[in-house]
Amino acid sequence: MTIALKNLGTADVKARREAALERINGGPRRSSEPTPRRTKPLRRVTQIREPKHTEVLGPTPGIYYWIGLTVAAFVMLGLVMVLSATSAREVARSDTPYDLFVRQLVWAAVGTVGLLVALKVPYQRWRSWVIVGGVLAAGAMLLPFVPGVGVTINDANSWVRFGAFGFQPSEFLKLAAIAFLADHFTRHEHDLHLPRHGLVPLSLVAGGSALVSFLQGDLGAAVVLTAVVLVLGLIAGIPFRHVGLLAAAGATCGLLAIMSSPWRFNRLTAFTDIEGNKEHLAFQTWQGLLGIANGGWTGSGIGGSRSKLGYLPYAHSDFIFAVIADELGFIGSVAVIGGFGLIVWFGIQAALAAPDRFGMLLAGGIASWFGIQAVVNIGGVAGAMPVTGLTLPFFSAGGTSLFVSMIAAGLLLNVARRAVTAPRAGRPRRAHGAPRGT
């Protein structure tokens, strides 16, 4: 009897407990379900953004240091030579011999900032701006034709001046054309044999750039732009017959344009008889040769050149190499020429080791630009080529030339910093032990 009462009491307690749980949970609970636990209300979970991909660079290749050291040496030596070539002239014109040198120094400082920006930002990011840059550069080439804006210097209407600020648009066009074509040839890598993707864009850029430069009277810019664009087309893989056809057409048009003006024809052909034309058409070239001869093996020393004392026109810009040869001698001249050779050589190595096709074309185009312009300038000073009025990169006085050259050097260093030794994508390596052709 007592056991029955205990069991009844236990059953009554269980029944009341079950009823209480049903009221709490809002309904009957199955015996097989576990007792739910009271939890805190869920908070709204916000979307977690994944961190942006950080570029991881490998060991710095040696070509990066070679290019950087050569460019730094050129910029510093160029400042010294500009001061040496302009000090006597500036004393005669103003109270200080440092006016043009200070201006060149300011441009070198601005160019250093541009070089660092071009170096630090991965060059792939600049690719999205090549079309905008090309349009702006092409539009700037039309500014010299605007009255009140264009300025004529050295018989060329190729300068733009807004108050005290002036620049030469053709310098920006050189870099913009290289970047634009590098992007276009990369996007149509497998279709460059088709004229609409290879020959036609190459012709439009080369012909348009050369025509506008020639109309401005800047034959040197027309020659360099055409040559650089054609070399870039060969690097990209455009068929040689297409590039050769375009080169022949360009040379024919240029020759006809030169022969249409007797004054221009005589001026460009004066280098064939420098001594016979030394009193007029070849006066500048003759004085440059005298300056080179005066340098001898070791030179007259920094500041010792006499040709810059009113004998050599434009000693600080177009003919600064004559001052270099006079003051640094044969050894210094060979060092400067060898430095340009190093930039071109290591620029080609950076192009071959670039991680992608755009970097390869960008580095190859910039290296060819520096090499071609140096050859044309030094060839004109030495009397081996016609004088075209081109600057010597990193050396000649001229803020636009120095600024754009330093930005281009920064892009070249950018590609060289990311150089790889493994083959680029699309060119698989042959497996070890596999027969050739597999």
C-alpha cells in the first residue's frame, strides 16, 4: 500500500512537470526529443570582407639594380653637365649662373617623384589608363597649333606655354604610344597577322604621330616616334613584311616631304659635306666636332670646355654630348655611350623575363626608345647623321624630356623588379625525359 502511494506521487510529479514544460514550449513534446535549451536571440551577422590580395615579390633581380644605378648616374651627371654648359651663358644674361640649372634641378626632383610612383604602383594597374593617356597625349599634340598657346623654338612650333609653364607634347606622346600599342598588341596577341589588328593600328599610330610632328616642324620627334613604333611592332610579332611595307611607305613619304622644301633638304644633307658647309648649314655640327676633338682621351675637365663659350649653339640641349666629350674626353664619352647600351641591354633582359606579355612589350618599347633617341642625337653631334634637334635623354636641358624619361625609367624598373626566370604562360616546358616536339 505504501509502495503504491509512493509510485502514485512520483507519477503525479512527472505529470505536472510535463504539463509545465508543454505550457513553456507551446505544445506537447515528444518523448524522444531532447529538452531544448534557452538561447540568446541571434544577432545579425554582417558580411566579412576578405582582405585584398597583396602582391608578393620574389628576390630582386640584378637587372633591376643595373638599370637603377645607370639612370641615377645619368641624372646626376646630366645636372652637372647642364650647369657646366649654361653657367657662362647665364652670367652674360642675368646676375646668376644657376638660373637654368635650378630649373633643371626642380624638374629632376619632380621627375624623381614620378619615377617612384611609376615604380611602386604595379604596372598592370597602369594598363587601364593607357587609352585615356593616349587620347590626352594626342589632344596635347594639337595645342601648338592654337594661337597664343603654341610657341616656336629652334624653327619648330612644337612647344606649348601657359604663362611661365611650358612643355613639349611630343615627349608625352612617345610614352603614350608605347603603352597604348603594348596594350593593344597584348589583347590581340593571336591575331596580329590580320591587318585589322596588326598593320592598321601600327600604321595609324606611326603615321599620325609622324604627320603631326612633321607639321610642327619637329622632324626628330617624327623619326623617333616612327622608329620606336615599328620596332615595337616587330617585338609584338607583327609579320616582317607588314612592318617592312610600312617602313618603306614612311620613308618614301618623309623623303618627298623633305625634297619639297629646298631649305629643309639642304639642311638635312649638309652632314655629307660638313667642312664645305661649316660656315652656314653645318656650322653647329662643325663646332661640335671641334669640341669632341678638343677633349682628347681624358678631357679638359668639368667646366673646362671652351666650345660652350659662345662657339657652339645649343650646347646645353641638342649638342650637350659635344660638351661631355670635351670635358670628359674619349673615356667619358665611351662611358656615356656604354651606359645607354646597358639600359638597352638590361631593358631587353627585363622584357624577356617579364611575367606577362604587356610587361614584355612595355619594357621592350621603352628600351628601344632610349636606344634609338640616343643613337640619333649622338649621331647628329658626331656628324654621322643629320641634325634633328633631339634631346639626349637624362642629359639635355629640358624639363619635359627629363620628366618623361624618368617616368619611363620607373616603368622599366617596375617590369624589371617583377622579372621571372620561369617561362611565361602559354609556353609549357617539355617534361623531363619526353621526346622533343611533345
